Amino acid sequence: MRNSLLVLTMLAAFGIADAQAAAAEVKVTFEQPEKFTDIRPTNESRSRYEQKVLKSVEKIFTDLAAKMPEGYQWQVTVTDIDLAGDVDYFAGPSGQALRIVKDIYSPAVRFSHSLRDNYGEEVLSGEEKLRDMAFLQRLSKTGTRPEFEHEQLMLQDWFNKTVQPAVTQHAAVAPKVSN
């Protein structure tokens, strides 16, 4: 027991401890994903691709929640996804489908959310309709782009501009509870 406590202390000191341990709790639900604008696959089954997209979007929100204080609860209901690009079923060799990414096919996500602090007080809530019209103007850090990078960057930008300032402001004015 003492050794494991020592290891955890050392990991925390070096910033290696699991970030999820001190993160907000997030619950992501998807409302009628079969009706989403565009989560069409190119070379795999529709159901498998849909699950991959939903899992990736859920991970994006989970990673964002890791940046918030422990004890916060964030409810997110995704009501629409329009992935960057558009599927052309006849563009590839031998009639294979390809996702064509052009600036006119910008990513968009619609969702409602409610963020509460560790006392149950509402910090932020609303319905968001995000669309990143300048998504191709960003340069990727690497030569290749990870899957769903455009959607991830769009949500990170929104989080940095909307959620983090609200959390910071709330923490500054929230009453401190003494033990």
C-alpha cells in the first residue's frame, strides 16, 4: 500500500497521473443518430462507421471534460453531426466511395448541454450550433490528419472560448466552503 501511494505521488509530481482522475464527469447521448446530416461511410458498413463516429465524438467531449474541475457534471446531448467533406460514391477507382474534403463541405455539430458544479449549481447551459467555415485554413501539426480532426478542433475552439471562461469565472465567484 505504501509503495503504491509513493508511486502515485511520484507520478503526480511529474504530471504523469491519469488526467481523468481529477476531471469533470460527462455524459454524452446521441439523439436519433440515424437522422444526422452526414456520418456516411466510404469503405465500411454504415453501422460500424456510425459507431466509430459516435465513439470519437464522445471521446472529444470526455477529453474536454478532463480540463474541468473534479466534481463538475456535464450533460451533453448531440442532435446532429455533419462531418467535414462529402461522400462521392463514384469518385474513387473502380467506383469506390471517397470522402471529398473541400471548404464548401464544412463540419458542423449541434448539441445541447448543461454543466453543473460540485454543489449542483448551474455553471453553463444552452443549445449550440457549431459550424467551422474556415476548417481548411488550419495547418495540421503533422503531415497526416487524424480522423475527425476538423470536428475535434471545432469543439476544442468552442470549449476554449465558451466553457473554460465560464468555469474560471464561476470558480472565482463561487463561495468557498471551509472544513
